[in-house]
Amino acid sequence: MKRGQQTDRSAFLPTTGEEIEALGWDRPDVVLVSGDAYIDHPSFAAAILGRALESHGFRVAILAQPDWRSADPWRELGRPRLFYGVSAGNMDSMINHYTANRKRRNSDAYSPGGAIGLRPDRPTAVYAQRCREAFRGVPVVTGGVEASLRRVAQYDYWSDKVMPSILVPSKAHLLVFGMGERPIVQIARRLAAGEPVENLRDMRGVAYLLGKSEPVPDHAWNDAACDNRTVELPSFTEVVEDKVKFAVATRLVHHETNPLNGRRQTQAHGDRTVVINPPDLALSTSELDHLHALPYTRLPHPRYSDPVPAWETIKDSVQIMRGCFGGCTFCSITLHQGRAIQSRSRESVLQEIGDISSSPGFKGHISDIGGPTANMYRMQCSKPEVEAICRRPSCIHPKVCKLLNTSHAPLVDLMKNSRKIPGVKKVHVASGLRMDLARNETEYMDELVQHHVGGHLKVAPEHTSDTVLNCMKKPAQHTFEEFAGKFAEASSRAGKEQYLVPYFISSHPGSGVKEMIDLAVNLKRDGYRPRQVQDFIPAPMDVATCMYYAGIDPYTMKEVPVARRLKARLVQRALLQYWKAENWQTVRNALMGEGREDLIGDGPDCLIPALPPRIPKGDRPGFEQPRTGYRRTAREGSHRRKS
């Protein structure tokens, strides 16, 4: 920890028995167990949940990255009066721990010093077991991304099999799915009032596992358009044995994610049943403002002598909204945060920027003002009565819904005022930009390019094949071409030479060697050589994961080609970096296999030379001096051919 180091531990939620005793508590009401280091910042789950509970009068302790090999760290904090809250952390542990090729990562952004090995694989179940060992009879409530996205039977890429709901191995009393600030406070209040944990099964946003002889409770939710029917998913046995049933289950789960009409779901696991209640309703602006106004130190706990990389990345960033209506099939944000955009007020955001600007050591740069996406602030359906019955997985694919209010005016106003705050030199936009929403917003593009881009703007077209993009539920390739032209025009008006840095995914379902060759040709044509490549990782419960495992699009029930073998995945990765000398043989074999010998040679359109190049020692940076940005001049227009 560097900037403005806070050594007063009393400013943080307690993390040890000594800190609890120093506060004069006999014991905490709630102990939040997390697989991440404790960062007292609203971007970290333990902090925002802990502060939310604290604001309602509850005593909260944080057990961050405990040694899971025994229950002693749990016992040190004492028996919680109400419950344990268990989370793997801000990410699914397996994605955090392993690469797309199932190799162990060599660093962990959520641990001090980037150290690995401070949490087990699948910690939700492990931590829950230690909670029960430490103090029997204390309710265990799981939550976070790992629990949320594994609440039903799901395909696990790392074991290459369908696994049961995480409720089975964790044996948790309740599972809170989605963003859990409201449910966790409700749980604390009701337990404090003396209700048994079994009574809390009527809450929105929770799932639970019934006992062997327990019937499904007769609950109803009358606060939305839900018809209160129960949707029965194909059983765990069925989805293990039948990939078509797995695809059906995936579709049904995603079909019930709108809290305004989502229905309760059940899934049999042998002689027991998992019950998933309707999602919690979206937070209001005032509720979101309240959460961000809580007394965070915005710092790592003083116990850490080494910096926590994730905090270094976001310490001066500001979240202005949550949720995403994009519905990309490879992304878990819509599934976890919801499709409805929940925006903070202008005053709340500006207040936070002002607080950051006056903090010790601030150097004048807000690293990001955004959220899951950079430009969905205040966007919502123009007809609430239609939104209440809508079940579209995406509001903008295959085209932007005509009922969606896509005005960027509130965002432009916020961006303009954010850069006027004393002490702020620049407010950057680093969150992902929806090009299909921004391309026709001239005022927004001018504000963005003139004041919020530092020479390069990261965008994510993801692919150039419209077939693959359709599998992703991303906009067609011409959208990127049009946006690139508008970006160039705005940069020209601003008198700046700026570049787009596009990101692409290899091995996504629907993408074969032919599509990757076409992508490489596009990259060659545009003079862009990506230095970092993102390989598709099948995350639990994602639609694209269903495509990967079952080979079926769950919405159309049509077959989807998939690169499942490691060799096939490495070929696609090599084609994204076709110019690298070490990839020459792999790329040549791929081109020959597809009959594209025309791309081998010394011509201007060729991807690789006819003869193998010399591989530099250590693949020294600067080899062939690749460009790291993509710029289109305004005069190029949109005439370039599409793949």
C-alpha cells in the first residue's frame, strides 16, 4: 500500500479477534468470508456488503483469504450472532486460478503481491465446510460470482464435466445470487428478529436446497409481473446424460432473468431439489447512491505489506452504473448484475470524484468513469409496461430495440462536469465501449475524443466474421468499421492523432480456421498486430459455454462448430498473431489445409513469407516493429470490404 497509507485499523471493518476486541464487541453479528484480500473500496464485494450491513447497525467482521486447512481462523473471530456470508471473491476461482489452456496462472490480482495459493480451488464449498466445523448451527449464506453462476447444474471447463449446483457440495442454507446488497441486509434483519433461516426461503434473489422429503414451498411474489408459476428445469441426471437437455436448461435459466417477470425454477438433484427464486429487483438510484456514500477508506487493509494489483488498477476509478443489456453470450455480467441499468445520480458521482481528488497522493487522473460498459448510463426502456413482460436476452442484438432510450446526453453532462472538479487533470474512459450505441452520438464522440482518450481507445469488436459475431450476440463487423470512421472524424475535429486498440477472441464457438484466417486477413489489411490475445474460456452458466459443451445454440437449438481440442485452439491463437516467427509453421499448415496458399509468400496481402523466418532469441520486443494501434482516416469512409 502506497498512496495515503492508512495505518489506523479502526477505520476498517475488523479482521482479527484483537481488532474485534478493540472495538468493544463481544462477537460480530456477521462474518464475511472472502477469497480476496480485504480492500475497503466499493469495487470489492466484501467491502460494499460489509459497509451496507454496518450502515444498518450490524457488527461485521471480514475473514479475508483464511488458511482453509483448518477451522482455526474461523474460531479466532468468534461465533457470529447471525450468520456467515461466504464468497470466493470478485471472480470465479477457477477462472482466477487457471488459463484458457487449463494451466495454473502465475499471479493473482486479488492477493497481496499478486501471490498465488492464498485461496483453494472452488473456495465457496471449502469455506462453507469450515464455517460448519468452527461453529455448528450458525447459518451459512453463500454468494458472489462463483456461487451465483453455479447455482444450477453447470458445465465446468476445468474438470470437463457437468457439475451439480454449488448448493450440493457447500451445503449452504441459502445462496444469494446476483448483486446481493439488498438481500444480505434483509437476511440479517430477519435473523436478528428471530426468524429461523428456513423462513427466509421466500426472498427474491435466493436459492436453496430442499431436504429429501421436503416439498417445494408455496411462495408467491406479487411485486412484479411474475405469474408465480414454477419452471421445472431438466434434472441434474438429465443434463449430465443428454446435451440437448443441457441446452434446454440453459435457455430456460436465461429466460427467467428479468426480475420483473422471472419465475421460480427448480432442478432435481437425485432425491433432493434445488429451488431458485425470482431475481431480486433492480436497485433504485437512491439505493445505489447510499451504497457509494458509505465510509470506505478506499484502501487495502493495513495488514498487507505488499500492494494488491487489483486495487492498484481501480483505486482512482468511479463506477457510475451497474448492469448491462448487451447480453453477450460469452459474458457473465448480464446474468450476474442484471439487464436493467442501475445508475447513480450525477451528484453522487461528482461527490466521489471530489473525494478522490482531495485524497492524499492523488495525481490528478481518474483512471475510469464507467461500469460494465462505458456508455449505458441512464439508458432504459421507454415503456415500463413492455419492459415488465419482455424476455429478450439482449436489448441491442440483433438490432437496437426501438423502445430503448439510447440518449447519451446524461452521460455527456456527467463527463463534462467531472473534468471541471478542482484537482482533476483528466478523467479517462477505460470501460468497454458499446460501439453500436456510440457511433451516431456526435456530441458524445466529440467529448470522448477531445477530453477522455489518452491517444488510444480500447474497443472490443471481438471478431470480423458476422457468423461468429452472431454467436456472440455482438454487432456485425460493419458496426466497427462505421465506428472507426466516426472516431477518426472526431479525432480530426479535435486536432488529435489517436488510435483504436481492438480486442479479439480466439476459439469462440462458431469460429473455425476459415473464420480465423479471414480475421487475420482483416488485421493485416488494417495494419494491426495484437500483442495480447484473449482465448475463449467457457465460464459457468454462460450461453457460449453451452455452445462449447453441447455444440448447440440454446436459443435456436442448431449445431454450432466448436474448437474443443487444445491443438485446434492453439491454431486459432496463432492465426491472431500470424506475424510471429514462432507461429509460422502453425499458420502455414492452417493456410494449406484451407487451400489459402495465396496468403503465403512475399506479396502485400500475404500473411507469412514462403520461407520460415529466424526466431529471435526470447522473441525480443520490437521484432518487425509491429504497430499496436489501429487508425482510420476520415476520408477512408466505410467502403472497406467486410469478411
